[in-house]
Amino acid sequence: MAESLTQPREEQHPEQLPVSLPSDAGHEAARSHESAPARVSIPDILPDEDVFAYVRRVRGGFEPRLYQQVVGAANELKEGDVAIGVAAADEVSRRNARELLARTRLGDLDAYPLIEERLYSYMQGAIEPSAQARTASWTLGELKAFLLSASEEDIHELIDGLSSDAIGCVVKLMSNEELAAVGRKVFNPLPGGKVGAKGYLGARIQPNSPTDHPDDIRWQVFNGWSFAVGDVVLGTNPVSSAPESVAAVESALHEILVTFGLQDVMPHCVLAHVDVQAVVEAMQPGTTGVWFQSLGSTEAANRTFDVTLEKMEAHTAARTGRWGMYFETGQGADATNGHAAGVDMVVHESRKYGFSRALKQRVGAAQARAGVAEPAPWVIVNDVAGFIGPEVFRTREQLVRCCLEDIVMGKLHGLTIGLDVCSTLHMDVSLDDLGWCLEQLMPANPGYLMALPTRNDPMLSYLTTAFQDHVRLRQKFGYKVDDRMWAFFQRLGVIDAEGRPTEHFGDPAWVYLQYRRHKGDMRPDADVLAEAARQMAEVHARGVPLAVGHGAQPWDMEPTLEREIRQLYNDAKAGLWTDLSPEFIAAIPDAVRLRTRASTRRDYILRPPAGEQLEPSSERVLEALRARHAGRYDVQFVISDGLDARSLMDEGHLQPFLTTLRARLEAAGHRVAPEHLVLTLGRVRAGYRAGEILFGDPSLEGPRALIHVVGERPGSGHHSFSAYVTAPQARVWASPGAVDHNITRVVAGISDTSLRPEAAAMEVARILGELTSAS
């Protein structure tokens, strides 16, 4: 799960509502606002009419917008499609849209791109022309029938000629059972092993730490291996993207693999921006593994990630070794970042796989140029489904549908695709629901899943797959682990020759003992195990749980840990619905109260754009403040509740951060405005709007900085907040919309139990110094 995947940290994570919403509750909320989009009604169609004939009949000629709407209306209901006005009005409309699509020829679909821009042309260039010509006269209905009836060999002969739009449309025509049938038929295993092969279910160990502490990371790897889990990649989401910090985490992961002699069996990855990974590789050659980047489906969407086509071509061209690229995607990311361009989430997701396919070919070409006799690009895609929130989709049934669509689309692009089957705290998908979702998805045989000590990520504060979920799924569905790693787990002694758990199963201290032995440590076992116990206690004290032992069955969580995780879950629920108290606001020096257009906390959670826009009276307050400041200040503090107001209100959190930061900045010569803007029901982009009003005077000289303190999503127990640092020239602030996440730096995980506020303030000051010196 990439920190920058879709949204800032305050928006990436929350959880289930205190009570389940009725199925249309979100739409009722949307209808209460003037901007609520209409749904697509297709009451009747003519016999043998396809999409294009329907559009021409209804509009008297081709109309791109109606074309997009008909294609979107064929989707199963998802809130993200409702928000952009392409969801079907009712089941009749959905069935009619699907029938129109089923009659549409692939050649016609490719002749009328749903969005046409440079990245689309790049994706199209990766298609094999002769294979594409074979299916140009097929209808989507015929393609669906072929995929369900043909052999895997026949499908592989055809898929290189399928466009991303065709793949994105054909899955709309399939039931969940049909999607699973295609998923368990088509496989694209990685070179050198069995990851992604039929009958194999791999695992990416995700050893995240709230403080990027190397010991937290190491021990979660030992923990996963103690359950015979973790054969695809060791992939950590960094809190800090500073090259020095990323380099330390890269080195910690690399050292584990080298110690056990696994560096040629599986890679590691620190999921920082690809530019940062390249810098770290230059700093420490040979210490980075597979390189990571989140991808969007259009050039505009990729700019949100500070990614361009040229940049990705350059980085993939450098991947000439054993490990290639790791891409992350997810339905809804384009829409929530304002880049849907009228096209539904399924087609956008398919195009991300099209981009991945093209970049995979680029890696293969780089290997060939480097003299590799038989290029075999090691490229994986991780579909992060459920990470954004209820504005994309809300229920466990929708999560399953999304994952099934994505498995099939990824495989039909020739990719090795895995899943992060996850839930945020404001979705109607609970801890227990996730287990149900996994079982619905297993018949489709995804390449791999995430793997954490528990279902609760201690840094990203969201719910995903636990180590013991893998044990349960392997037992129930008969899936295997990559043969090379299975042999390693047997040598490690956590499973026996028949693959059964030993007395060391679920014991990370035992894995640590083997680690020390591989490093030549000859101390008595008791001494090493005592050291392990001390280190594990320190890891737990930093808020990172380890799954030690198990319950009645090897796939059951140890009861004490189970209770702890459920307590964190309940704590997160409370945080999600907590507001900043009047007493707390009154204690903030020189507080200036502002509001967004969100009417209530429920509206804020279910309708994110409302929390990104300031209400008119607050804009007038800022205009008056701008006049009073008269350009004297170059730094402004903004404070928003985000998704957990407690992160600001807890003792020892906000006050020491602000005090230390103001002192550091003033000592460095910055002119910090005395007022603290306190924004209720605010998201990160609302801060950008405040900056536009305060600093948007092109006559001002020099950079102007907004430091936005926002409560993070709850779930980790730390009650953490983040600080977003944005410091462009005033002329950039003066251009509405020019300031966005791509030019903002973030310091995350700030609390008295993780990254301490005083230390975080010094890091923010350091980052601001870098930004202003570069402006």
C-alpha cells in the first residue's frame, strides 16, 4: 500500500460507520446538494442496436459524453461512478447498457477512445497489431464467450491484441462467477519461480513502522516467515521520503535477504516515490530491490503522483537486472483526485494495467539492450482495492466485485497481479467482513495478497490481510507458496518435510535465532532468545503488534492479540466521529475559525469534495486577513481536524509541535503569521484554497509557505497527525488549482508515541528550508 497512492494520509484511512448505512443513504446525502449528478437512464433499446447506434439515435449523432455514460452504466453499482454521473439509474438501465456493449465490436470501441490523450496512445502502442486484427470484428459478447470457453493457451495467443478499453468493457458483462472462472484459467507467473502460477498464492510482507524503525521492520519479516508467509516481496511503506531515511530501510530489508541467502529468490522494496528510490540506488548501489511507483490512467492523474511518461520511461529503461518494477493501482483514485474526465472507475483501472503492460515491455527492452539473452521482466501490479473510502464504494459486496474485475483485467493484460483487499474505517466492511471477502475471491486465484501480523496496519491504519489469513486460505483452498521459499521455510524449521507446522510455527524469536546463526553468532540459544524477547517488547511498545503463537488452530490469532486488535478497531470508530472541542479551539493562540462546505461530519466523510472547499464566509475572513497582513508574512499555519480530531487534542501533541516549529522557523528568518487558521471538517485541499486566498498575489516576491496540520485516519492507536508543507512562489498560489499534492511534502505519524511532535517540528522546518531554497 503506497502512501501516495490516492489521497493524503488524512483521507486514506478511516472505517465503518457506527451503524451500517441503508443501501441508498449515501445517495440521499448526495441528493441534498445541488451538485449531485444525475444517474444514467436507458429505458429501452432497439433490437441489434450497439452502443454507437444507440448514441446516434438518441442524440442525432455521436456524442462523447453519452458514450461515456452508457459504458459506465454497464458497471455494477459503485459510489464512485455515481459521483461522476455515469452510474445506471436502475437495473433496467444497467441491463440495457450491458446489452448495448455486448453488441459492440472491438474495432469500433478502439476507434472511439473514451479518453484520448498521449498516455492512451502510448498504451495502444504496446498492443500486438496482428492479434488486435484477429478480434477487431468480434463483439464484446463474443469476446466474453471466448474467454469463458477457450483454453488458457488460446487466450494467451489473443490477449496481446486486446486494448485496455476492450478489457475494461468485457468484464462489465460478466457475473462474479464468470469473472472467477476466467481468473482461475489465466496465469502470468513471474520468471524464475511459481509466483503468479496456477495453484499458488503468494504474499507481500508489508512490515510498516510508524517511525520507520528498522527493528519494527525486521521483526515483522521474521514474524511472517515464522508462519511460512512471505514469498513475493518484502515491501515497506515509508513514513519519511527523505533519501537518507529510505536508504536506511532499504538497507535493513536488503540485509535480511542477504543474511539468509535469498537475494536472488525474492526482492525487497521501499515504496517511496520512484525518483527517491533512484537517488538511494545512486547513494548505495545494489541496496535497492524492485522499484515501486503508483500509477494513474491519464497524464493528469499521474501528475498527482509527480509522474510523467518520460520519467517512467527513463526509470524502466534503467531496470536491466533481475528485478524490474512494482506498480500499485486502485479503482477510484482518478475520480477522487479530480481526474475522472467523465469515465467510469473500471475503465480507468484497466488503463492503468495498460500503462503497466507498456512499461513491462520497456523493462524487457532494457534487458535486451543490456545483453540479456532471454529478457524476462520481473514486474508485478498490486491492486489496492478499498483504500480510498466510501466515496468509491461502501460495502463488502462491492469490494469483492471490484477485486474480481481487477484480477481478470490484470491477467488479461499479461500481468502478475496481486491484491490488497482492504477496508478503511468509514466503509461498511469490518474486520470480520474482510475474511468473508477473501474467501469469495480465492476461486479467482490472484497472484498474491498483502501479509501483516494482524489485519490492522500499524502505520497506514487500515485493514488488510493478516499472516494467519494466508495460513487459513492455504488450508482451505489448497494453494501453495513459491517452491523455493517453501523449501526455505522447511530449512528454517517452522514447517516439516510434509509442510505441517512445527513447534516453532508462529514464533518469530525462533526465526531471529536462525538469523543470528546465519550471521555467525555462536552465543547460547537462551541468550539469543532473551535478546529476542527484549527486542520484541520494544517493538510492541512502539505500537507495532507481532503475532506470536496462535489459537486453537494454526490459522487462529492468539486470543490476547485478537482482543487488542478489536480494541484498536473500536478506538478508531470513536475517533472517526470526534469533533474538535470548543475548549480546545479556545486554547489555540490567535485562532481564526474557518469552515468547509461539509454540513456535518457524516457529510464530510461520505462526500469528500465538501471538505475540500471553503464556505463563502470563511473565504471572506481570509480575504480580510490577507488585506491585514499586506504581504508581511511568508508562513501560515492551518489546523484541521481531519479524520481523528483526538490526534490534535491529546495532551502533548499539537502544542509542543507548534511551539517548537514556530521557534525554529523564526530562528531561520521566516516571518510566521501570528494567527492559527482552525479549519473544521477540513481536508488537505481546503488548505490549498486558503493558501490561494492568502498568498495569491503575483506581485509578492519569494516563496510563500502553508503548513497544514491535519488529523490522520484513526486505527493505529497512536492518534497521529500529519503536517503538509507547501511552499511555491506567490505567482503559483495566484493560479487557482496549480497547487496540489504533487508539490507538497508531508511529515506523518506525529504523536507522543510515534514520531514525537518536537522531532516532527524540526523535520518540517528542515523540509521547508529545502523547499524555499529551491524556489
